[in-house]
Amino acid sequence: MNLLPDRWLGAPSLVLGLLVMISLLLLLEGLYLLWRSAYGGPARQRRQRLLAMRRRTQAPSSLAARPAASGPLGRLLQRWPVLERVQLALLQANLRWHAGQLLALSVLAGLTVLGLLRLLHVPAGLAALTALSTGLAPWAYLGLRRQRRLHLLQRQLPEALDLMARAMRAGHAFASALQMAGQEMSEPMAVELRAVHEEVNLGLTLPQALAHLLDRVPLTDLRYFVVAVSIQRESGGNLAEVLGKLAQLIRARLRLLDRVRVLSSEGRLSAWILVLMPFALAGLLALFNPGFMRPLWTDPIGISLLQAMLAVMLLGIVLIVRIVRIRV
């Protein structure tokens, strides 16, 4: 005689099924965590860092960068020395790309846009110009991201120097002060300081680690810091006082740079207007009166005039940029 209700008879099977499902989920999660610890992002970064350190120790003049690419493409691209500069720029911009990937992306984007425009029967000259601009877009993004990151690092440098100076006045060694600054600072300065501390812990000397820091962050103010640390290690002295005064000097220089930027803002605005006005007017005329602008890319004389105009405008843009760029 069954004393339990019928709806309870399937309860053990349901509980067993839930337990089996939970066990499978836990097994899959464990396998994923095991794979991630061996082949995931942090493990891959550690292997790349150790490989880069081995390459630096074997060749002191080599750059602190990842390889341009792997496989046959990497061996082919290694014959081009200019790609070392591209790879260094990628490292300075903190982009997880290879130089070969950037080159392939640029060529693929340009060819795709060129093919689409030719299918739409766009004139060859305009299609080629548009495809060239599209192919150069990844390089422009690389330059913009690198410039922004270096600008942010320059702004964070005085605070990092003050933090290390205060730690050394409190009795900490330079290595401990560097580690504390790497823990307390915000990104991206914290990443660079932690990288220096990790390289020293993994066997590199402090001058080598600081030289690699200069490769990743090519700032004049940071070079002053590296020179000050190198001189103090050779001849002695109060490094905390030197770092404090260096932070004050960098802050004064940044204030002067901001003042110059404010005073030159009118000139830079005029430069932007002069650069963008011809393209804006041409776009408006082509939009509201297409027949008026059509001879520029259909008539041979118009095409010649358009090419000459673009060349002269490009030269003018270069000159305007050099005029409004003021270095302090």
C-alpha cells in the first residue's frame, strides 16, 4: 500500500536530475577555469612578457614589443624594419594587435571600400581616394590612441613622483616605493609602474627595467626621472628630495603648456576652419547642386584641377599643423 501522494512519487527522480545537471555545470566550469589558467588571457600575457624579457636580455638594443606576427607572415614581415616602429607604436598605445594584423586590416578595409564603390559606378579617382582614406583610418586610430595615452601618462607622472617621494621619506626603499605607486595610482600609470616592478622581480636590473619603461612611454619628463634614478644609484644622494623637486618642475611645465594652449586656441580654431571649409563647401554644393560639381570628376580638365587642388590643400594642411603646434 502506497502512503505517499502521487505527486511526490517523481520527486526523487527530479532531485536526481537537478543534482546531475548541477554536477555537469560545475564540471564544465572547472574545466573552463583550468583551461583559462593555462591558456587564457592572463597566462598568455605572462608568456608574452617572459618571452619579451628573454628577447631583451639576449639583445639589449631590441625593442620592448611583441613580435610583429607569427608564422610565415611573421617571418616575411620581419624583413621590414619599419614594422618594428609600428609594433612599438602599438605597444605605446596599449593595443593588443600585431603589426601584421594592423597592416592586413588596413589593406582589407581599403580594398573592400574600393570594390563596393566601383560596383556602385563611382568614378575611379574618387573611389581610390575614399579607399585610401578608409585604409588609413586604422593608422589614424592608432596615432590618436597613442597620443591620448601618452598625454594621460604625462599628467599622472607628477602625482606618481610625489607618491614615491613620500614613501621614501617614510623609510621605504625605492623598489617598495615603486610598488606602492603601482598599487595606488590609476590607469594607465599603474600598469607601467607594475610592469617595471615585475621585471625587476623576474631578474632584470633596475636600469634595464627603466629603459624598457622609456621604450613604452617616450616622454621627456619621464626621461628626467630615469636619469635622476640612474645618477642616484651611481653617486648617491637624497632621491626623495630629487623626485619631489622634479614633480614640482613637471607641474610648472604643464601649467605653462596649458597657458600656451589657451593663448593659441584662437589660432588652432582658425586652422581647423581653414582646413575643413573647402571640404564642407564642396559637400554642400554636391548635395544641393550636383550638376554644378559633376564636371570636377567627369571632365578630364576637372579631374586634373581636382588632383592639383587636393595636393595643394594637403601641403597647406601640413604647413598649418606645423605652425599651430607649439612645443614647450
